Amino acid sequence: MASDPDWITIICGNQANLLKAFALCWKSFAPDIQLGFNDSGYDWPFIVEKATKLNVFDWMVQQMSANPYKTANTQSTLIWNYFGGTGKPLSSEKFGLDGKADMPMSKLWKYYSEARDGTSDSSVKNMHEIVNYCVIDALRCQELMVKNNVINDYREVASITHISLFDTHYYAIGMKVSNLLGAEAWAENILFSMKTSDQKATGKFPGAYVFPPEKGLENKRPVTGLDFNSLYPSIIMTYNLSSEKMVSTLSEADELKRENKVLHSIEFKYNGNPIRA
């Protein structure tokens, strides 16, 4: 069967070399993010298990990581891939995209078995069909993310907070906030370090008990859906706590009081000391 000019075929010879070639391709592309259909449930556990058995896992981690000094184990690699998802179900049909290539598992394993027994014109054709299935599977995933604007949303966050696209996916909100604060401080000619300090605060900010919602049908008046378990968004909405509504000095607060403006004083204790805003 003639080679496909749209594909590049790498002859690896054995499973260990196949995994190494995969790692080197990853290194060459240096992707910020990686997408897949349920790959944290099958593909990555399979790759990690095979790489560990063939003693190439540590080598692969070094090749695939942007940090050459990074270390990882099988558990951290699987968790990293699992929690990097969008967190919401998406389907190609919902967004008007073509479906994935049809390849039942029974047919897939039959083709693999025939190819393992020996090379023939039919086995070459069948393996070409398997490769096409894998390519379409990956392409549909990327198209789905683009159609749902997932990548652009993360890209916008990366642009605003001055972090990489990778960091927007795999790090929590605190990292984005601290980096944005550092950028704003730099614009004001203020420089501070974001290195972790050895002096860690032991005090805790006060919390509050959040009552669970009363479930049932309310047909006497309109009901707006609220996130009852999120304390801080509720407080922000209740008291209009936004940057343009905050009063930063006592003199400004006194002036607003003289104008009969309604002010909400925020007071709490932290490490035994009164904090007021």
C-alpha cells in the first residue's frame, strides 16, 4: 500500500522505542496543553503502566517536561492528566461536528492480532484504518474545544494574568491572582518576590456556617438559582463588594457618611488583632 503523503510514519521496532518516540515527538511539539477523549481513564494509565514495566518512565518524564529537573511518579502523572480537564461534559453532535471514526473494540483487536501474526496487504490496509481512526479521534477533540471556545477562554485568562496557557489549565486560582498582583505592582514601580516564605501564617480567617437550601417546589414567587454553598460570592453580591465600591480611607468614609450614603463596615480579628475595611 502506498504511503500517505499527509502522514509521517516512524518505524520504532519495539514497544520501548515506540514510547520513546512518543516522548520525543511531545518534546518537539512542546504543547501547552493536551486534549483527549477519556484519555485519563484509559490512554494515560496504559502509557504509564507500559513505560514503568519497560523502565523508560523516568526518561520519558525528563523528555516531556519543560523543566529538565522535574521528577514525577506514576500517581502524580495520572492525577495531573485527570485534573486538567474542562470539568463539563461536551459532545460533538451538540456543536454540529462530525462524529468520531467508527471502530469497535472487537474490530480493533482483530486487526491488531492479524498484524501481529504477519504482514500482508490486508493487514497493512487494516492498520492504515486504525491510524485514521486515531487521527480523527484526536482531531474531533481539538475541534470540539475550539467550537466550545474552551481554549480561547483559557487564553484570555493567560493574557490577563500574564501566565502561560499551561498554567491556566493546571494551576489553581491563587497562582493567577498572585501573578496578576505582581504585574499590577510592577506597573506602579513596586517590586516584590513571590517566592514561598519560610514564615508561614498560622492564623485563620473567620468563616461562617452556610445553611443548605430548602429543597422543594416554590410556586408562589419567582426563584433565582443561587450557589448557596459559596459563601464569598454571596457576600460580594449582597454588599456590592467590588473594586469601585470599596472605600480605602477613613476620611473618604466620613465624607460619604455626611452625604447619608449607606456604608457596610467589615470587621474581623486575625491572629487576635482587629482588621477593619
